[in-house]
Amino acid sequence: MAKRRSKGGRPRKGGARHPCGKLRAVRDEGSERTMALRLRFRPFQGGKGDQWAGTPIGRAWLVGLLDGYEVDPAAIRDAGLNYAERYWCYWPAPGGVSNYEAEDRRGAPFAGGLDVAGDRFQALDATVLGAGRASYDAVQSLVVDQHWFPEENPAWLDRLINARLAAAGRTVAGELPRKDDAERLKLAVEGLLTLVRGRRRRAA
């Protein structure tokens, strides 16, 4: 059977259409691995948090690990993502490393505006460090260290998330939390809360 042709003589494209005849847009769900990751966290946040499943702190927010503090959990999540993005704009990356002449090639454009001298990042970094070295290291573990492998969690966070997944009836293959995992998360959140509070003071 010959394919139905459009008015211009070209074969008619297949797919769902609107009543007017125009093709419906097909949403790109990403790779199978990305889709599997999203589906794993669909029971949380009313099934509307797919876009946050791609980073460790996003997944921590999805399962409610950032709840219970005096601020909106999303503000903690966003503070961590903002810090991480500025971190990787400030420090040299494979696309622009310092050379042997010690030329400083930092200061790549940042989505929130240029930070050529790195002043904004340095202020954020000093604020987090002000929470103490343990909190600073926990923040680095949560939002910085997995930059190149965002689908993986630090081991301590993986165990905490496994507990929430198991409680929601999801199959869990990894370990459940150890004694110090919750304390590590608390330290990370305390470090990020310094950024949230600092933003509030600037806005006041």
C-alpha cells in the first residue's frame, strides 16, 4: 500500500497529531539509564521531580532528606547547586587549564552573571568554610565531588537514600545507613544553610 502523501508530494510523517492535523511534539526522555533513574524516584514529590533526579543533592531533596530545617528544602537544594556551579566555573577545567607559565584562566562565564575575578565564588566558599571544616568537607562531598559522575552518589548518601527508597517500597540492592551517615548529611546541610541565611540577609 502506498504511503499517504502531503499536499507537497512528500510522504506524510507518522506520529500522534492535534485535531488540526499538526504533529504533536514528542518529549525526549533521555537515555534508558536517565529514564530508569527518574522512574526510581517517581514515588516522591508527587511524581513531579524528574528534573532533580540528575544530581546527588537533587535526589536527596526528592526523598525528603533535606526536610526538617527552618527553611524550604528546595532553598537548601538550590544553594548547593549554585555553589557547585560556581565552584566549577572558578577552578580550571579540562577545557581551560592553567599552563606552565602559571596563567590564570579561571573566571568562565556563569549562568547567573560574570564572575571574572571569582569574587562571588570566593565569598560563598568562605561562608561555607565558616561553618567549620567538617561541614565544608561534607558540602564538597555532597555537591562537588560527583560533578563528573552525577548519576552516582557519595557512599554515605547512597545508603541514606536506600533507606528512603526501601520505606517507599522500592527495591534496594545496596547497603542501608551506617551510624555516621546521618551526621554527615547534617553537617552538609549546616554548611549549605549558611549560604541560605546569607542570601536572606542580603535580601533584607
